[in-house]
Amino acid sequence: VLTQSPATLSLSPGERATLSCRASQSVGGYLAWYQQKPGQAPRLLIFDASHRASGVPARFSGSGSATDFTLTISSLEPEDFVVYFCQQRSSWPPTFGGGTKVDI
Amino acid sequence: QVQLVESGGGVVQPGRSLRLSCEASGFTFSIFGIHWVRQAPGKGLEWVAFIPYDGSSNSYADSVQGRFTISRDTSKNMVYLQLNSLTTEDTAVYYCAKELQSYQRLFYFDHWGQGTLVTVS
């Protein structure tokens, strides 16, 4: 089970966002982060805990291992105020966290 | 550019069937696995099924095992998801998603379609 916190994060443009994903058992480094805008499909941001996917801006970074992971957005842009999901592929079946909404 | 376009969703009665399609373009379809992931209205994401690049050893979530079947037609760059014995719990937007790495089953999803809504009612 992946537990994301907080459920909602209220920040202002330009601020730093720190999103947490905690696993109920170790997933090693096999964790990804996705961004989902309203009415759109998710977009892969980070895989294997810290590797940015192709085309993802450098302000997005991932860290962590085992059970505790963090997605950091160094300086929030207006388009970043959306929902973020974590996902693990270490244990079967692959599962997603419940999401964190970043709002203004 | 990579594109995945789902179709086939709609309103269906409990116990009935539906077939979803996913048309892929912009990449070498024959060397990538494809997943289906669903999202119930206002809810989180749930992985549903995976078909490897060669169509062998398909995988399913327990919640759909025995009811859903994933298949692919490489000649048409198409993936299908046959949904049988539908229940209200299957109501969701169904996305097809491309596996991140060719020939692999990493279960990371790097490109997604826009989704197709299945309503069981």
C-alpha cells in the first residue's frame, strides 16, 4: 500500500513543493511519480525513484528508497497546480498511491 | 510523436460485455508492451492488464482475472481489452499506456491515451 501525504498541499507560485509517498513495505527503488491535470491522462515524471522521464523539466526531482519517497518541485509554475500520484512496481500487482493535490 | 487512442467505451448493463480498442502510432509498436489502467470517477488509478511486446504471458489484476482479456494485433498497431461479466465496480475511465522500455515488463507507463469511459449501469 502506498500512502501519499498530504492529501492537499496549498502553496504559491515560486514556492517549493515537497510531496511524500510512503510504502507499507520496501519497494527498493522501484517507484514512479505521475502528474495528472484535470480531464487528462497521467504523465510520467520520475521512474526508479529519481530518474526524470524524457522531457520533464529539471524543477521536478525525486528521491528516496525502500519505504519513503519524495517528489520535489523546486519552484512551482502555474501549470504545476494539479494532482500527483506515486506508483510502485516492486510488489505484485503494481499499485498507485491515492494522490496529492497541489493547489494555489 | 507517440499517440495512443482508445475507443469502445459506453454504457452497458451489468453482466454484459464490451471491447475496448487502443490504436498506437509514433513508435515501433512491435517491441513494446502495452498496459490498461483504469480510474473510477473521482478516484485513484488501478492497473488492470498488460500484454508484452510478443503477446505472451499476459498479466491481469486479481479484480479482473477471468473476466477481462487483453490481446494485440501487431499488423494493425492495435491492442484490445475484452471486458466480460461487467459489474458496477468496473465503471471507470480506461487508459491504455505504453511500457517505458522496449522488450521489458518494467510496469512503468510513459505515454498514455486520453481514455475511454465505461459506465456499467
